[in-house]
Amino acid sequence: MQRKTLTAVIVTGASVAAMTMNTMAWAHGDVAPQAVDTSALPTLEEGDWLLENPWRDPEGENWAAAVKVGASGYNQNCARCHGLEAISGGLAPDLRYLEADEFGDEWFLERFRHGYTQNGITKMPAFGDLLGQEAAWAIRTYIETRPDDGALDDHDDRLHDILGELQAMNGQGGEGANAALDEYREELKTIAAEVGTASGAPRADSVASRAAAALDGSEKNLDETVEILTIGLSAAQ
């Protein structure tokens, strides 16, 4: 599958930035930014903002927390205009394709910090001073880890099978059941590693990766894993 980028979708060449600014006319208007709980993340130095996403590395200790915090922040402040799971309905650019690189970070920060006004009308409020850069980079991490279109297609049947098999295991215990859950977790990790991002970020946050992270062998987390798969696979239809 050939990966698109946000700049390729909008236009190519030196006029990208100017044309992007003119096309981003979403009606965020007077919606007040909602505070984001970033207590699960380290505090970044006050003053100058970082120029690159500090939590992009999926092997870093803060990646998973950044995705989770960013998901909450995105849903509270961005989904209304940019769509659930960052999938645009067409009125605003599809942020999944904003490249996970220095250019994408620069573009994101400009929008996040300063907002966008057209003909005296606020199309997007400035979030920077209100939410801070911890929230900014968390939301950025969440956005860039969205799976590409069709990234789960090859695994859809197997994921549905796993869901059914895990549902059938509810209430079962013992070493045999725990060993089976270990095998499911490893299989989900393998599937998750094959899911590509739309942005080119090194790892996707997908229903497979979320399910694998939740599945630790306990009955409570088996229920959570079933719920993650049920909701995630349903949303993907």
C-alpha cells in the first residue's frame, strides 16, 4: 500500500504551507479548549517549546502514556472538526497524513499554538497557552499513530476469530487458560507490528496493539481485551 501524506493530499511544491492555511476552514469558532490531564507524562521545560515530538519513539518509556493522554485530549478538543480517530469527514484536512517528521511537527505546532483566523473569523482557537506543550505533544503522538486506511484489512478475519475465542474463554481458569492467553497476546503483538501508520510514524496504535497491552492473563483484563476488540472491530467496519 502506498502511503499518502497530508502535503501530498493537499498540494505539492513550495506553496504547500500557504495553500494549507487557506484550506483549513473548519468551524471551531467559539468552542472553549478543554483542559487535558497530562499528569501521567513528565513535565517539559517551561519557556521555549520543543521543535520535535519528544515521545515519538515507541520504545521510549512515555510513548504509551502519550498516546493515551493524547487520545483524551484529541477527543475533547479536536474530534468535533477533525473526526473520530482523526478520520476527517472532508471539511478539515485528514490529520492522519501529517508526516511524522520535522516538517509535520513544525506545521502542527503553528496550528496548535496560534490557531487559525480567516477574514476576522476564528476557525480554530489557539490552544498553546491554555493547554501547554505536554498536551500538544501528546495529541501529536496520538494523531501520528493512527493506522493507515486498510492497514488492518489483512488481519480482520483473524482478529474476529480471536475475539470469539476469547469470549468463549471467559470464566475459564488454570494454567492451560493462562498459557493460551499468553499465546493470544503474542499473536496480537505480531499483528500489531504489521499495522502501518498513515503518517509514517514507526508504530501504530491499533485495536491489535491495545488488545495485546490489555491482555495480561487476569480475568478482569480478559474482559477488557474483549471489550477493546469488540469496539475496535465494530468501529473499523
